[in-house]
Amino acid sequence: MTKGIRILFTRYTMTSAHLSIIPEFLEKIGLLGFDEVFSINKKEVVNTSNQSDILFRGIRTSAGNQTASLKSLQGISTWVLDEAEELVDENIFDTIDLSIREKKVQNRIILVLNPVTKEHWIYKRFFEDKGIEGGFNGVKDNVCYIHSTYLDNIENLSESFLERIKSIKHTNFKKYNQKLLGQWLDRAEGVVFDNWSIGEFNPDDLQTSCGMDFGFSIDPDSLTEVAIDKKHKKIYLKEHIYRNGLKSQELAKIILDKVEQTLIIADSAEPRLIADLKHLGVNIKPVKKGTIESGITRMQDYHLVVSPESTNIAKELNNYVYADKGSKLYVDNYNHAIDGIRYNIIYHLDNPNAGRYFVQ
């Protein structure tokens, strides 16, 4: 290491670096015969010959988001973001990225990842926007791309491991392409909804209402217009709002501009906000949500038709995945519009005579 270099090594969640990452460093240090040169604890590796160090931190811990404390670390010239696909908020990346500005040394940001879907900001920023195809090795616009797969190390892999790969290739080619060849997916592995397509909104002029999920600073407020065709088992969806940081008066104005007095079914966990919006003239009603599983099961019973301009709904449907499909557990991400849609569908399928307007 160059004298004085400080490296920040992060994962989105990293509660036990001393059990996972640091042992790998210890192994490599031992192989090189440098055991006595390095001092190691649970969160740091220090080169005692020149005081260079590697700090191991999680971006999110049990205490919450640590972005503010990470960007205040002094002297960092290299930031390694391991398992970078787990960081879905580009704003967090930008905040830490802009804090890496040590003078008189080369500043570097290293992203280590397994490609996920093309909706991820990393793909859009470093591949799509730069015209880079997946699998590229080389340099473009001050970015160095290194793409490696098991094929680069095949001579060191066991026969049993190669047989397993061969089996995956034949039984799940999509998984083989992503997990083993590092290709970006059009749709995430293990998605909850594969029963949807892009199409015209409400071509039969069915009665509509809206579903709403509330956010604020990190999560967006979402408002989706919904038309349920029970005869043909179709649900039509049109995105109207998907924005962060809206105050009650701003939100009410946008709602009234977009959908006027169309009934909105919203999250019952926000009674004060619902009361505020009602006071401002919005036709809104809370729903008793039931379980997430019951709402999702109802959505899966229909074919979902997403209007072409509803890009955030499509993004969520492409990326909302099971954490454990067997026990019907879901990853709590890419679900803001989906939650609002779920509230609406629960309300209308539980209240078959519910009309377009609601007065209270």
C-alpha cells in the first residue's frame, strides 16, 4: 500500500465483517507471508509499516442508515462497495461518492456486484447510459469494466461443481445466464408477479378508482388508477403519482389535478394524513389491509395490464421478489405502487358493490 492510503470497504448490510470478509484478508496475508505487518480487529485492517488501513462498515445497520457517518470519515481515497447490487438507492451512492475527494492521490470507487435486473440504477448509469453491453471488459469514460465468470477459473473447479453448473444450465437457463455468466436480467429471479403485460389502460371504459401508498423522504407517495374487469380476469393499471417529499397540500393539489374526485383507497396506517387530505378535498378512504399474502394472491388471480407510461409500476413488477417463496415471504422493496394497488383490490373485491365515489 502507498503510505497513508485509507480504504473504505462497505456492504449495504455488514454486521459481522470479522466472521466473513476479514478472515479472507487474513488468509491472503498469510499466503503472502505478511502476518506480522498487519494489525487486525473486528472493523479494521492496519498496515503497521506505513499506517495504511482498510475500514469495514455497513451502510445500513441496526441503528439505521449510516450514510452521514460514512461520508464524514476522513482521508478515504478508495471506496469499495461489495455486493453493490444490494444498494438500490442511487442517492446514497452519490452522497458517499462525493465525499471521496482526498488530495494528491488517485481516488477510486470500486463496485463489486452480481448483475441483477436492467432496472437497477447501476445498469442504467454505467451500462445503458454509456452504451456498454453486459460482459464488456475495458475502459470507457473513466470507468474500468472487469467482467469475470467461472469460465475464467474453470481449471481450478471440481468436477462435482462443474456437474452442478451443467445441471443448472439445462434446468434453469435464466439462472445460469445471470448467476454464472453475469448477465443482466430483463426481470428479476423469483419475481412475485409474472402475470402482467404492457397495454392500453381501461379500453372498455370500466369504472375506476385509485390505490395509494404513502411515503415521504425515502419512499415515494404512489397513486395508481385501477380498473377491474372481473369477467375477463384483468386488472388495468395507470400510474399518476410516484414522487418523494410531497407535503399534504402539494399532494392534495396533484391528486385533484390528476384524478379529481375519483375514490382513492389508501393505507389505514396513516389516519392523520388521510384526514388532512380529506380536509383538502380529496375523496379518500382507508382500507383494512389484511395480510400481504392475501392481497398478492388476489392480484395473482388476474392478468395485470400496465399502461405504457407507467414506468415505475413496470419497474416494481420486474423487481418485486420472494425472500422465501415456500413460506410466502417477500422482500420489502420495489413495492410502493404495488402496495397501493393491493389496497385497492382488497377493498373492491371485499366490497363488490363499492362505487366510484365515496362520501363521508
